[in-house]
Amino acid sequence: MNVTRFEPWNIVNLLHRDLDALAGHRLGRVATADGSVADWTPAVDVTEEKDRFVLRADLPGVSAEDIDVRMEDGVLGLSGERHRESAEAVDGVRRIERVTGKFFRRFSLPDTADAENITARNTHGILEVTIPKLPEVQARRIAVDAA
């Protein structure tokens, strides 16, 4: 005979969590740090190389004028908007799968990142942000004089 503990509120908590996840997934919205809401989140790859960090974000259909890259307090922020194309439905049939609207991503940068020399380039729908590393500061031995 197995004895199981019955906790009635666990069921309610699980149901609440699942309903919240379902509602958020259907709306496709992500809350940002300042309280505004993003409609979608771009996929991003971050790689570290010997002398730099490289961040690549998939932003197809987003023009360079609609992308905002900001560095503030050690946090790199990517935001912008993909606009809906105006197209008329032919014979009342229309299917739209690409998400439009605002997007937002934030990344904490390490202390070794050179915030003053960050560059960004948008090529064929891929935003590439290059973050150079600061030169390593070597420890210096200080001589102690005897008095």
C-alpha cells in the first residue's frame, strides 16, 4: 500500500501556472524591464572570441532604421519594431504567420567589455553587434622600501 500526501492547493497552483503560460503564449507578449510589452523576441547567438564578443540576432524584415541598440549601466539593449506589410486578402483568404510589432532583448555585459567601441551592422536580416574586450590589465609588483 502506497501512502500519498494530499495537498489540494497544489492542484490549484499548477492550474494557475498552466493558464498563465497558455495566455502568455497565445498573446506572444514579453514584458520588458520598463513595464512596456514586446510582441516578439528575436533569436540571438552570443559568441566569445579572443578579443571580442559577437552577438547575432535574427531580425528578418526589420530595417536598420527600426533597430535601436543601447548600452547603459553594463547592459546592452536591443529593441525595435517589425512593421506589418499592407496586403489585401485575395478572395477573402489570408494567412499570416510572421510576427510583427515591437521586440526587446537585454544582455548583461562582463567587466571586460569595451562599452565605448561597440559596433552594430544589419546585413540580410541579421544584426551583428561586435563588443571588443578591454586589454587585460597586468598586475604590477610594487617594491617595498625598508625604512
